[in-house]
Amino acid sequence: MRVINSGVAALYARVDMIRNAKESIDLESYIFNTDTSGRIILKELVAAANRGVKIRILVDKFIGVFKLDEYIAQELKKSNIELRYYNPTTLFSLPSMQFRDHRKMLIRDGVEGISGGRNIGDEYFDLSESFNFLDRDITVEGEVVKTIKESFNQFWNSKLVETPKEVSEPIQKYNHGNEDSQYTQRLEEYKRKLNFAKHLLDKNSEDDKVLEFVESYGKDAFLLNSKYNCPEVTFASDREGASFFQSLDRKKYNDKYRLLQPEIDKWMDDKIIDDNEVYFDSPYFLTSSLSDKILQFLKDKKSKIKIFTNSLASTDAIHVASVFSDKIKIFTPFKNFKAYTYKGKFSGESKLISPQVKDSTWGTHSKTIVFNNNSFMIGTYNVDNRSSQYNTEMALFCSGSPELTNDVKKNINLRMSNSFGLNSEAESDDCTDMYKEVGGLKKALFQLLKIPSALLEFLL
């Protein structure tokens, strides 16, 4: 295994895996944007497909984040790249819309993989000039990769997965001799999307510039953390195929579909002992089965628990921040608990492609638990209800490697040093104004969303 903290290094790792593929690439992502990093990865996948590598891409089809539409699927199909969509629900099936595929993975030849918090998009690879996520991935080789690939296959063949429909030019319709008033609009939309897909992967100087940076500095950053053997490895994932109606029978639903949370519970019970330091690194920290477990640990054990999450200054989800500010007060009075919220400025942990990226807003997006000095988990699971009850999540667990664990802890501590430490009142313990860098509109929304967000916390 190798821990990857730098976004540029994480993009390099994916490009390198694709270039080294001889048989297959399986890629699964909640978000797959068509920005610079998305185009770079797609171009590498096309190049791999052209040399005979079997490429499969599975993306979630949630209306709020979906970008790889049927037009792009049709273009990728020309290179024998298969693209499928998970849970293509509409607004008419609102309850089942909540059940998203939040997993992220890339598997090369069934022998090497990478997973963690990163979706495919510039903000996850330290490339956006407006907002970027600090995140964390882990690469893995060995027998466990076969298990990860089997899990991918289960999702790929799920009853909730759809093959993209063929797109065709709209035809003009007549209703009792009346002209189709929407035809021109539909035709223009068709031509626009067709043209976008056709030219999406054209040679682009900006893409070339970024790729050159990824191939040089990204490689160096990738090699900063060494690869180590992990004696005890577990891969755990929720099951595919759940829907609203199945979730009504809570016990049956949990037993069949919610498999990651029990594994987290098991590792907490087995690995956390009195007096050791435990880290929970999550972009969100809300009511959930995991937060309830953490609270119980604080009551029962002497373990020192540290939480690293977003402040209002660093978050991309104001509604979550409005709930967190009250939620965290349940935990802060415990002497063995310490919360840190990120300040929103770059941590200085790696080189960036431009000053504009450095000066953007930064938030944490990593999903990590450190159980003790040689055991940790890196995955896609947030400490919130969405990850506990709705989204399908996955994680890799490692025990017996103090070297890998140290690479994780060292980076979390660095990010914590660029954070607000919270006191028992959930305010900055050094009396720093936590809202000084927050804009007026964001502050106003923070207040306006407090009541509705609290009422809907079960969906957050």
C-alpha cells in the first residue's frame, strides 16, 4: 500500500495505472466531471482502449452531479469503452433518489487499485482556481484487489445499472396539423450536446500544460510516501441495489446492504484501546450511527479522540455547517475529545500549479479513521446519515503497519495545524474569529439554513 495526500500525485497515480494497464481498467466514481482532469483521464483511457485494454466506467447518475451523458457515452463507445450509469432515477422517484453510489475506485488488470475520497474533477486534484479539496487516497496491490474487482463486477451488473441509450437527431412532430413548437429548441440542444461530446477530447493546450505538471511534479509528490507491506488488510463495501422500499424493513435492509458500518464497528472494538489516540478525518460530522458509536466510546473508554472536519470558512456545504455547529457541542465537553475545523486556506503541504490555485478556498474531503499507531481506514465514508443509511460506501482497512499509519497521521496533524481548535462551547479555543474570512452571503445562508437543515438532518 501507498498513502497519497497530494491531489496532483493522486492524478499522476491514476494516469500511471492506466498507462501500465495491459488487460483491463475498471473505474467507478460518484462524480466524473468533464473539466481538465476529467479530460486527461478520458484521453488516457481512450489511448489504453486503442491498444486493446478493456475499459469499463461506472458513474452515478444523480441529476445534481451527472456529466458523462449519453452523447459522451456514444463517443467513448467508438473506442470500445463501456460506460454505465448507477440508479438513473428522476424527480418522480424522489425516495429512491437518495440511494447513490458514492464509491470511488480504479483497478488495473485486477492486480492494482486506488481508492479514497477523490472523485474525478479538478477540485479533487489541486487544480481549481476557485475551490479545492484536501483529500486522501491509498494504492493497493495483492490478493485483496481481486475482492475489490469482484465488488465492482457486482455493481456493474446491478439491477439499478443502466446502459446509456443511443442518441439520435430529434424529429419534428405534428399534432392535428399543428407545428411542433419545441422542435427547433430540441434540435439545437441535440446539436450542442453532440458537438460538445465530439470535441471533448480534442487536443487542448491547457490539458497538455496540466499533464506536463502531473508527469513531473505529480510523480515526485507520488513518491514522497513509500510503499509498505500491510500484514492485515480488509476491504469492505456496502451492497448495490438498495431502494427506498427495501429500506422500510430496517433490520433486513441493514443486514443485506449496509455492510461497511459493521466492519468499522468491529475495527473500533478490536483496535481502539484505552489511552491511545484515535483520529476521525471527515468533511462532515453529523448525527449518524458512527457518531453515536464515537460518543459511546467517549463515555466508556479513556481513548483520546480527535476530529478533523470543515469549518464554515472551508466547507462547500453550508447546510451541513449550520447543523454541525450545534451537533459538536454534544462532544466538546468531554476532556478526551478535541475537534479541529479547517480554516479554508491551503495547508502548504505540496507544490501547486499556479498562485491562483493556492489562493482559492480549500476544504477537507478525506475520509479516514486512525484506530491506533499501526491501524487505519481510508475510504469513501463520511460521518453523516447519508453514508450511514443511504449511499453505498467502501473502505480499505490496514493493521500492522506503523509506517503507513504514520504517513496518514503526519498529514492529518499538518492539516490540523491549519485549523481552529474548538473549546467546550464549540468556539475557537484561542479566541480567533472563526468567521473573519467568511463572506456576508455565506454567513447569511448559514443562519437561514439552521432550522431547515436541523429538520432534514436525517438526509444529510
